[in-house]
Amino acid sequence: MEGLLLKIYKSNKSTKLLKAASLVCVLVGVLAFFALLALAYLNSPKEAILLLIFFAVPFCAVSLFRRFFNAPRPYEIYEFYEIAPRDKKGSSFPSRHVFSAVIIAVFALSYSVVMGVILLLLSLILSVSRVLLGIHFIRDCVAGALIGALSAIIGILLL
């Protein structure tokens, strides 16, 4: 794994492509979240408020856990990173980006299967790009995805 990370780190082309993919996934996820809120609001304003709460509470819980646990990031551990991909240290576990992408995707599945599947694929691309850029370990992304999926399922059942 270290060899692959080093190869990607040394390649400007690969790094730029992965950063662009990550950015696109994040932007689509944000737009999808607002689209979900709009769809929920059309069903009922109460549903939109609940959807927002069912996203915000686990998001805050993940954020607090990351701050408390404070796991190092790959670029803090591996010596070949001459320049860190980000300025931030610690707070690697779990991935909040992947958590957010997956919770949005699973909520989207309850409104539109097509939209949900597309967002799940984008979540996978986001996960892979974050690992290959050295921002997260695989375990960070898997944990973020599992927490996001479970949070969304609980939220859907409560809705």
C-alpha cells in the first residue's frame, strides 16, 4: 500500500485527478442533500426538519468522537510525504466526508433508488480518492460508511 501511495503522491497528474474527483463527489453530495431537504419539505415541512435532525445529530457525534479519539492521518505516519496533502493533523477516524456521503446516499435511496445508487457510487469514489490521497486510512472510510448507513437506516425507520 505504501508503494501505491508513494507513486500517486509523486504523480501530479494522479493527485490532481483524485482531488478533482473528491471535490466533485463532495459538491454533488451537498447538492443532493439540499435536493433531499426540498423533496422532504414537499412531503411535509416536519419531514424536512426531521431529516435535518437525523443528519445533524450523528454528524455532530462523529465530529466529537474524532476530536476525542484524534487518530493520526496517513501523511502524518508515512515518511515519504514531504508536503502534507492537508494542513490538518489528527481527527482521521472515522472519515466525516464518507460518513456524510453515505448517510445522504442512503436517505436518497428512500426517495429515489436511481439517485441513491448514483450517490452510493460517488461515495465509493470519494472513499477511494481520500485513501489514495493519503488523507484517510481504509478503516477510516469503512467506519464512516458504516456509521453513515446505520444512522440513515435508523433515521428512515423513525421517519
